Amino acid sequence: MTTGEMLTRLPNVQPDLDELQRVIGRELPGKMFARRVDGEQAPFLPYTPPHWECVCTACGKQFAANRKDKLKDMTVCPECGAKVEPHRWTNRQGGKQTGAFLFYHLFRGAGREIWVRSWRVSQWLNFDGLEIAYEPVSIYYFDDGTAEKWKRGWWGWERLKTIQLDRWKPNTYSCACYPAFVGAISKKTIEGSCLEYSQLDRAMLQGFPVIEYIGFYLKNPSVEYLWKSHCIPLLEDYFLGHKGDVRRAVNLKAKTFKGLFRGADKQEMKIIPQLRAQEIVWFHRLYQAGVIRADQDGVDWARARRSFYHDIPGGDEKRLYRYIHRQAERCERSCANTLQDYSDYLDQIHRLGGGELWPHDLDEAHRRLSAREREMQDRGLNGMFRARRRLWQWAVWRHSGMLIRPVDSVNEITLEGERQNNCVAGYARRHAEGQTVIFVLRRADAPTQSWYTVELDPKTLTVRQCRGYQNESASVRVMFFADAWMQRLKNIRDQRRKSA
Ligand SMILES: [Zn+2]
């Protein structure tokens, strides 16, 4: 339809101002504006005593209130009973905007046509009171199998390809949008129209966007069957934006209910309504392959299987199903959790470069590989620990019955942390990478027993921390030792620099 044709066929209607006021009262936060009137009367007018002159945005009414009332206490409108926020009514040039939104309304056209018009609606507070203004935004034309849209630009109406709800931003830089509301849709409008079987009322209750829904329905009338068979999660998926998944799960071009889910049998059709689009695809594939039955276990498995991204060893779906069920029973966990564990386990095998693909006891095998991986990580750090040890050999010092040396290995730092009940183990990586150096200070007569843990700043050669059991601080004797040791380290370094 050309824009000219559209304008001649468009039902000549404007929004109903009473309906707009009702929408404002129902959907937007109410405000009350009040100003003092001091009773100084104009000549020839009867004297009015001093009072508040009020307007309520929720009902749009104007009324007087007792002069003695305080503005901040006027929180309920005496005319409509709405909760309102009190404000002072000041006179502003051009008025003050008190509310704004996009408003959509459905109208019946000729034959089976449905027209939808949308307006930007705003409520203004002027010197004389409240006023509602509106300007057209878009026009939609719907008929069987057809959806068209025009949008208002400064040059006039323009035809658009995408049929969707408009957004109205307060300004071009803003991410916020004014809300959109749809006016009352009467049975009379829908009856005998192209939307007669659209289940539009249910779609609205479900919170689907009205324009997109109508466009979707007119292109795919089979949607009616989806409602009738309660496939609500599938419809939700569509309007959540998973359109591709929905098209894979259901044949929207179907002419009959049976045609929606190609190849599905009676048992399957009973299960499908509770599933989301991706789940339907998986359920159908697994059920048809004879892996699962059409029951709750089958549903659970289809849901879990969907997020298992590995290739199944040997490609045997049935074996995976049986294996995970057996393992789940063994360790009394859900199949979904067990499948997740198996996925982690296969990752480990991949990282370690091989291993048992179907271990007899998955839980045990998973724990074993985790320990081995940790060990390998430690081994990597241990190599770095050895390098640190060689680098700091010069700092080893035996003096006045004490011995200080760099920590030996990951194992030792872990053990030191456990024995001393401190958090030194957390320093393993920083020590390995040379950002800090961890030393152990021992009594010369008990060199294998933990005593103090010392952290040295490798740049300044100062002791950052010197902690005993349970982070207890150093005794005077140990502090003297540490001071002497730092002095010694600095001397050695200075000599090295001179000779270098
Ligand atoms: Zn009111």
C-alpha cells in the first residue's frame, strides 16, 4: 500500500482524552501541584477566602484546599484518592511536563482490517491547569497475512520494513525510554477481524510486545495451535529473542496442529508443551534415537545433554546415557550434575593428554586427575622455586644460634603455612615469580622445625614481615637478628656493585 492509499483508508480517529487521563492515573506516579490564592479579588467577582488551589495529575482535576493545610501533608488526592507527591505550583513559561508515554490503540478498519496508531502523549501543567498533548508517531496496518508500518518524520509519513514497537527517548543522548501503553482492546474491535483467532488477550497477559505479536501471528497463523496446546515456554523464547531456536523446534508454516512438530509421535506431543525451544530440539533428537523415553527422566536428560559440549567418546549417545545414570546412582547425585562432572573430567583428560574415557568410578577418577593436575601445577612452580633458591643462596646466614634460608619448594611453603597456621602458602606464586622472597628462620639446633616465616622485599632488601606461630610477631632477639641480617645483605650487595 502506498502512503497516499494508506492515508485515504486510515480510519479518522484521535485518542480519547478521558482514556489517556485514566492511563496516566493508573500507570504514572501521581503528583499534586498547589499554589496559594490570597483572596484579593478582582472587581465584580465574589470574594473568595484565602485557600490552596490544587491540581492532581492522576485524575486531572482542579480543586481548592484549606489554607491551613500544609503542602507537605497533601499526599492523597481528595478527588480520586490516589497517592500523590506534593509540589509547589509555580508558573513556568511554556508549562511544565508532568508525565509522558507512548500510547497505542487498535482500531477496526474496513472488512477484516485492523489499524494501530501510536501517539506521543504528554501532560503539561500551565498557568490555567493540566492539559494533555499528543502527536502521532506511527501507523500500522494489519490484515490476513499482511503487516505494514509507517513512521512520522518531519517530512511526513514514511513506510518502514520492520514491524515493531517504537521507543521514545527523552533526548538523543539518553538510554532511558518513556513507557509504552496499549489502550483497551474491545471484543468488538477484534470480532470478525484478521485477529479473530490471534489469542491477543493471552499474549498481552503474557507481556508479549503487542505490535510484534500481531505481526508474528499474521505471518504464522499456526501460532493459535501453540496457545491451544499450551506451548507457552516456546512462545516466550520467541519474544525473548531466540527466534532461530524457535524456528528449529517448530514448523511455523504448518497448516495443522500435527504439522507443527514434524515427526513427533503422540507420546512426544504430551511432553513438548513444557519445553523451551532448544530443549524440544534435543528431546526430539534423543527420543527418536531411542536414547530416552517420553517421561520426566527423558526431559531432565534432554535439558542436561543440551549443555554438554564434548564429543561423546565413540559417538554413542545411548552409552553416555547409561554411563551417566550408573555413575549418578553410585554417588547419589543428579544426572545433570554428574554429566557436568564428566564434562570437567573430559577436559582434564584433554589437558593431560590422555586417560580412561569411561572410568569405572567417575567420581574417584575425577578426584585423582584433579590431584594430579594440582601436582603438575606445583611442579611448574617448583622449578621456579629452585631458581629462586639458587638466586638467593647468598642470603643464607647462620648466626647466634639461628639459621635463615629461602623456602625450598611449594611443598615446604604449604607445610610452613599449615604448621604455623598463617597464610604464607598464598605467597607461593609471588615468591616463584620473584615479586617477593619468602625465607624460613629456624633455630640452628632444630633446623627441621618451623619457627619464623620472613618476607623480604627483593628490591630494597628490607623485611616486610616476620611472623611466628599464628602470625605472632617477632621477639626482640629475632628482631635483632633480622636487623643484622638486613644490614649484611645490603653490605654484600654494595660490595658486589662496587666490584661490578
Ligand atoms: Zn486526583
